[in-house]
Amino acid sequence: TLWAGDYAYHLGLTALEVGNLLFLYSGGAVLGFLVSGYLADRLGTARVLLASALLFALGLLLLLLKALVPAYALLGFFGAFNILTLTQARELVPSHLVGRGTTLVNLFGIGGTFLLQWGVGVAVEALGYALAFGGLLALLLGDTLYRSVSVQVVRADMGPGHTYPFGLSAETILQKELLAQGYTEEEAAFMLQDREERNAVFLQGRGELMWNTHEGPFRDVVTK
């Protein structure tokens, strides 16, 4: 909320209007704290964190578009879901290291908040609000999607195959899949170089993009 009020003043809002927006933001945060645990218990911590990060990004986008009421509501509500990072640390860290794990997450959470608020201020002064918030949105999406999206090759006769990092070319993924199926490097290279063999390999399976979490795939996003 450090720059939320100043941004609203920058857009020409009155003190009363700014106060109402900040009240909406804070009220959304209180509600977010109340329901985040409930949703995490029923849907899974990682899934809820991933979805909340994307909806928080939507709030930033609306902020850039100057749709302030829905933007502040989304940012306040889904920003509160960051408390689940402590829950996730508890789920991932061995029981004898829980204290250290949650302390480390909390340390970076508080320290990161300080650095982010300071960094946004520097960016605003140098570039203006639009580029500063745009950079923040890009940083959030990049961090959220990094290693959260994976590619899996699925064949009708064999089912799901191995999972590969998002960003590899289709040819690289198919080559790795052929090697995983027991083909030699020479056989895989020939199948991808020969036009008929290559088309046959492409037609045998499909690539599916998935959200990857420590609790398993979230859902299929795209199939092609």
C-alpha cells in the first residue's frame, strides 16, 4: 500500500476518494487473510498461491488501465494470500527444519517487501508510474510462470510421457521423448530429419502445457 495512495493522488483523486480506495484495499486484505487458509485446505496450497498470484497480476494490469476500484479490490484481497507462503514452507520442509524454513521465508518476505517498495519508488521517480508498475507486472508474471509451466508429450497408445521445461523447441522435446522411449540418438535424429518419419512422430502425440506445482499438475492449459 506504500505507493497505492500516492498513485491515486497522482491521477488527480481527492483525499476522500483516495481514502475510500485505501479502505477498500485494506478491507480486501482482511477478507483475503480470512479465506486464504480455507481455500488452501480444500484446493491445495500451491494451487491457491498460483491462482492468487495471477489474479494479483490482473489487479496490477487494471491499475495500469486506471480501473482503480476493481484493481484495489483485487490487489488487497489476493495480496493477502502471500501468507500461504509460510504454509507452503511448512509442507515442503522436513519437520525438524520447519522453524528454520518458515523463518527464512518470513525473512525474505519482509526484506523483499522493503526492497520492492524502495525499488518501485526509484523506478517511479526515474520512469513514471506506468513503466514502474508495468515492470512490476512483468516481474511478477515472470517469477510466477518460471518453472511453473511444463510440457508433457501424450500419446494415445502410451499415455503421458516425460515432462519437460517450458521454452524448449518442439523438435528438442520430441527428440528427448524418443530417447526416453529407448531410441538411440542416431535413430531419433533420423526420425526427425526424414520428412515422413518426422510427420509420423508429430502425429503420434500431442504436447500439453500444464501448471506444475509440488502438489502435481494444476490443469492443462493448452493442447496442440
